[in-house]
Amino acid sequence: MAVDAWPAAGGDARRAVGAEFGALFDTHYLSLCRLAYVLLGDAARAEDAVQEAFLRTFAGWGRLRQPDLAHVYLRKAVLNQCRSGLRRRVTEWRANSVGFEERRALSFDVTAAVRMLAPRQREAVVLRYFLDLGEQEIASIMGVNVGTVKSQLAKARHNLAAMGALQEEGRDG
């Protein structure tokens, strides 16, 4: 919510609320960051949680029944942000670890298959797909014609597909 959610008041009242909120921030920010850090174990995430709690408190200032107890509300908001952050972290970790394991297994399979290629095919594949060089550069490095590079890459793709390391369709040379 925006400042419009505050009770209808003039600019002086809004400035007073701003000053009160600023004092709340100055008084409690560091201690809330320490609290969040102990819960989350990560300084950056802790600071994010505290900032989000302050933002939500500020946005909902007009709904506070007892503004003098805003620090209590703020502490609860930080705790809730930390709980959400921990739940999110577990979910992220699970998703990332599965993706990492799949990528690592795929990377290992492809790397192992590339190592099984004939030396010139292996060189061409590494230069083309790992270093992202063009056919002309590869030909220059390998000391061969561009046609030889193309044929070595075609043979390598065929052999890798036969080993199950990649799917031949949709690959361009």
C-alpha cells in the first residue's frame, strides 16, 4: 500500500509519521538484521528480510492499531520473512540440486564421449562447441582446410549421437 492508506491527514502529520518511522528504523534496524542473520545464516538474505519487513510496516502504517508498538509488529514481520525465506531456500535447494545433478551427469556423459572420439574429431569439437570458434579459425588452428573441419565435425556429431551423448537432429554444424 502507498502513503494514501494513511489516515486522511495533512502534510505535517505525514512528516511526523515519516520521522517516527525513521526513528523506528534507526533504533531497530541493526538488531533486526542480527536476528534475521541468526535465523537465516546469510547476511544478504537477512538484510533483505529486514528491509522487506520495514517496507511492509511502512506501507501498512495506517492500519496499525497501536503505532507505539510498531517495533513488536516489525519483529513479527521479520520472523515471518525469515520463515518464508527458509521455506523458499529449501525449495530452491531441492530444485537446484536436481538440476545440478542432471547437468553434471549430462556434462560428464558428453565429456566422456568427446574423449572417446578420434583425436582430430575431438579437437574440432572442442574448438567449435567448447571455445565457440568459427570453422575458419578452427581450420587455421588445426592446420587443415575448412572442408576438413566440416567433415570432422560431421563425423564427430554422428559418433556422439551413436554413443547416445547427443541427439543428432536439430544440431547445426
